[in-house]
Amino acid sequence: MDYFNSFKITIQKKIKIMKPKNIAYFSMEFAFHSDMPNYAGGLGVLAADMMRSCADLNIPAVGVTLFYHRSDSSAYAFPIGTYLKNTGVTVTVKIEHRDVKIAIWKMELIGEDGGIVPILFLSANLRENEEWDRNLTKHLYAPDEYTRISQEAILGIGGVRALEALDYNINHYHMNEGHSSLLTLELLNRFNGDVSKVKEISTFTTHTPVRAGFDRFNLPMVKQVLTDFLPNDISDFMINEKFGMARVGFSLSKHLNSVSERHKEVCKEMFPKFDFLNITNGIHMPSWVGNEIKILLDKYLPGWTKNPEILLDVPYIIPQDELFNARTKQKEALCSWINSHYEFFAFNDISENDYFDSNTLTISFARRYVPYKRHELIFQDIEKLLKIGNGKLQIIFAGHCNQDDNYCNNVRESIYKHAIALRGKIKIVVISNYNLKIARKLVTGSDIWLNTPIPPREASGTSGMKAALNGVLNLSVADGWWIEGYNMFPYSGWSFLGTEGQKGNYLNHDDAYELLINLEDAIYQYYNHPNHWYKRMTYAIALLSKFNTHRTIKEYQTKLWS
């Protein structure tokens, strides 16, 4: 308890905010709506949450991204006018030697007190352009080099020109990953090659803990696309004879930041020539809190969305019976939704015994199907899993697989086989069409949020924060944000050390053993010590006094944008 009070005193210290600047926040993706094809995962979700907090805090910011229309057919193309307004303004970006016209669409985020943050969406899908140019912004993260470089030129170069065309008086440019780094070269041209002036108004956030995650292109292709746009000396941008987009942003930014304390250490190891600040990620709480928990927090901690630090009082203020009641209602909603979707189950002859119920400990594992996430770690010792969990567990796996992703589809099929083999003992469902709406159902209704990456591959992670806000306990490898979260309040979940740097043996048996030991304790406490579980839930919610985007944005203001 002494640690809790000392932390409370620290976090409540006022942060001195400098006079706000007009910020342009560039990101390849923004996740504002489940149906908008403008996000692939956590990068877009974080970007959207950051802009929502800017609106709530009345910070003068503008988001800049691309719009991906998906299809040339009007019958299948995304109906852009449903969510966005055409500004009627266009800019031009030279791709090879062609002038490609770029349309500017816009949406506006309205903050809690009426603050407005516009988000600009750039699209090459105009009749004036040739078909191949219209298709440059057809799909997010185009797989071929030519289209990908062209997209990043439209985002970075076209984004700066779009801001100017719409008369936004920008005095600071922020790159959310390296996809928009060419904006610095546009600024460099405007400042007649003065690097110091570009650095003074440019900052960069990296979310990537592995070298393979940074875009690198063959120089001949870059020169073909950008023609004479590149400066004469590009030696600082080259990595092993490849043109590195992140290296462009690194070299021309005043500040670089990581997204968790552990990630900062990883960044230093990967890029020893550069200095990194750390600003740990957060979430936009109003977007992720469940209805029942929101009612409870509004009742006992009015103003918590504006002043998240008061969530530190949750362990002292929220009555046990009311918290359990709110959690039960949200869990019942999740179970009811799952039971209404027969396609989630691995078998067709579903009986009442297969349905999820709100009395059983419910675990969610919602992750991309990639090897380092280790979806099957929990199944490495079936005998132990059954010994501790027979009749006591229901597990939800959620993620999206493309048809041509063999690894993803193979792992998903393997989980289906586990679901069939464990039928009648441990309930398992697999959700394929994972999106923002489904994510909200899982983070609001689960009991445990499971995360088993190979460290240090998790730069930050924010889904566990969303779950914690709803009283869901994290059971996770010590990586990314969870190192800080668990150290802040160990009672908010379970943490275990994963084996770092594994190659090949992703399903490490030592890690599986640690996972099941912690899961055994969780099962015991859930069914035998409701008072302890209640306290754990309150500390989980209290984590959000720190892990919110209001705090993150304020740190950006003082550490990056000042």
C-alpha cells in the first residue's frame, strides 16, 4: 500500500505544458471505424486514439493519412462519402515523370469539450489520373515496391502539400513510423537544403522492435519513382545498399521516441547512432470502456475521462458488489454474442454444454497470426492444461487470416483441432472476422487477457490496456507496456519471463510451463477467492491512470513538440 500511495503522489504532479503548436500527425493508417479499410492493426488503432485525445484536450492537430478504395468497381469500392467529406481541393505529386493528382477528403473528430481535430485522407482515385495511378492508393500496404514507394510519396510529399493547400498553419510535423518520412525531404526542398530547419520541426515515433519491420527499398526503384526529388547526398539514408524510409525520418528529426521503456532499450541496440526518448503508449479511454463500467466510474469518479489520474482511487472507492455486477453484465453480453454465432465453434452439432456462460473463467487471445505471438503456447502441455482447467475455462481466439497466408490458416486449423479434442472439457471458439467492434466486445467482456509474445518482440501493445480499463486481468509475458504495468501494480494481473531471442523453437516448453503455473493460480483465485479477484480488478482499472493517450499526448507536447 505504501508503494501505491507514493505512486499516486508522483503521478498527480502537474505537467508543465508549453504553448501548443499546430501539429501535423502523419500515419499510414488510422482505425476510426470497423468498416473503413484504413487500418491493419495496432498502429492505426493507436493513431486514432492519439487524435481523439488531441480533440478532447483541444490541442491544435491535424491527422494525415491515405484512403484505400479497395476496388475500381463502384459496386465494390468503399463508399468514401459515407464517412468523409470531399474538400474539393487537389494537390499534385510527381510519380516518375507523371503529375498524379491527389484528392483530399476530410473527417472531423469532435472532442469532449467541442475541440475539433481534422483528419485528411489522400486519394489518387481520380478520373483525371490514368488507371495505374488511380490504383496507387487502392490497397493498404501494397506488396510491390513500386506501389509502396509511390504510396509513401503521396503520404509524405502530398501530405505536406495538402496541409498547405487547405491553409493549415503547421509548425510541427510528426511521423508515426517511417511510411511518411518523405515529408522531411519535401520540407528540405522548401528550406533550400537547410537540415537544421527541418529537424527543428520534425519528430518521429517508431513502434517496430525488429529490423525487418522497417521499409527498405532498392535504390534504382526509389530513383525511378522519385526521379530528381532526392537530394544529392543520400548516404545517411542507406542501409546495406538499401534506401531506408525510417532512416530518412531518423536523420531529419529533432527527437525520436520509443513506445515503452523496454522498447527504448531495443531501439538503442538496433540503432546505436541515434538517441531515443521514451513515451509509453496509452489508449483513448472513452472509446474502449464498456457501458456498465463507464456508468460505475461516472458515478464514483466523475471527471475521470478528463483527469485519468483519479482512477488511482478505484481500489478505495468502487464497491465490490457494484463492480462485480457491472463486470457480469458486460461478460453476459459477450457470452450471448458468442453463442449467437455458430460459425465460431469448431463443430456443427452444438449443444447447450458447448455454449459459453458467464460463470466460467473466460480468456481472450486476440492477436495477429504470426509466429512470435505464439497462439499455441497454451496447448504445449495438454495434460497439465486439463488438470488445472477441466470444466473451468472457456477460451476465445480472434484474428484475421488472408486466404494466401498459409501460416495463419494452418495455426487457425490447429486451434480448431484443439477445440474438437477438448470438447466437453475446455470450451474454445475461433473468431475469424476480427475488427474494431469485435475487439471492443472482447476487451469489455473477458476475465483474462492473454499475451504470449517472444520477448522483446512486443514494442508496446495496447489491447491489454483496453482490457484493464474494464477490470480484465492481464496474463502476459513480461514485454512491452506490461513490464511497466505489472511493476506499477503487480496485483493487476500475472507476468512471467519469456525466453528472449528464440529462433525456430517458438513454442518453448519452459515458457509454456510458466504460463500454465500462472494460469493455475488465476483459476484458483477466480473460483475460490472472489475478494482477491475484486481487488485485482480495481488495480487493473487503476493502471489506466497512467496508460491513457491523454497522458501520452501531454508527454509528446513536453518532450517532442516543444
